[in-house]
Amino acid sequence: HLGGKQTVAAIVYANHDGPDKDHYRRYKLDDVPAGDDYAAMNAVLTRFFRAIVDEALPQPDLMLIDGGKGQLAVAMQAAADAGLSSLRLVGVAKGASRKVGNETLWPSWKEEALKPGIHSPAMLLIARVRDEAHRFAGQYMRKRKQASMFASALDAISGIGPAKRVALLKHFGGIEGVKQASRERLAEVPGISSALAGRIFDGLHR
């Protein structure tokens, strides 16, 4: 999240061939209190596990949880609530130095922690998967931030209300289309006069 706003989370899949992007999932978490990691984890996994049960989303052979024993406990409870108690989960806790390979692994099926160490190929793989989840979540967060800033810029223009904003987005297929439109094309949108089109163009290109 960014200062408690645009809170998002992501889940990525990987198989023997590498990233399996068809099954990636991303989540808005606007209703979760800012900074409440456990509540965010529960919200995401409750929805994700429901998709496995109700929508035939593939159940992973092993699921990595970005966090330590606390986050793992939340994940285990969410899995149990969804009827997926047998799902194998591993909490991946960063070491004090936060260097790749110094993580501690907490399996859901045993009490003892695992520390494969910096020379373990498994730890390099786990780091790659985690980095991909962070990349995917960060990309979504930046997209939401941009959309929020753009909506605010539109709303600040005299003569633009919710209906005209929706009409613009629908006509141009989204935010980028509106930003790239000329004054003449903006004026083609029903309800947008030439004068208003000029104000919109100027307001978005200052």
C-alpha cells in the first residue's frame, strides 16, 4: 500500500515450466485497515480459497506465504475454513539481513523451522517466486494510484461530474484513451462541448 491507500495483494502461480500467468490473481483491499497484515492475509486467502473450491481454480501442490509464523497461522485457518486443511503451506520469513537465502521456512505440517541456507537452489527458486508476486502486486498498486490521480484530475475540471467522467472513460476505453485524445476527439463524446473538451485537454496536460 501507499500510505494506507491503494492497498492490494497478489498471488502468482508457477509450475515446472516457470510462471503460469493464466492463474495469477490480484486483489483490492480497500476495506482492510491500513497496516493490518493479518487482516489483509485473511481477506485475500478467503477469496482465493473460495475460488479454488467454487471456480475450479487449480489447487497448488505447495503454497508459499510471504511472512512468518503469524501469517502462516492466518493462512492455515483460512484454508481450514474453506475445507482445504490438507493444503501444504510454507511461511517464508525474511532474515534479519533480508538477504536472499537467509530466510526461515515454516511448514504447515511440522513444528520445526527449515533454514536451507544461501547455497540452496530451492531458496533461489522461492526468492524468484516471491519477487514475481511483489512485482505483480506493485504493478497493480501503481495502476490504481495512476487511476486515482487521473480521476481526481478530471473531477477538478469545471463541468465534469460523475456522468461525464463515466462517458469519457467508456467512449475511449479507459484512462489512457482519454489522456491521448485530442481536443477534437474529446468533443465527440456526447455531452462534451468544444469548450469543455478544451478544458479537459488543458487540465490533463498541464
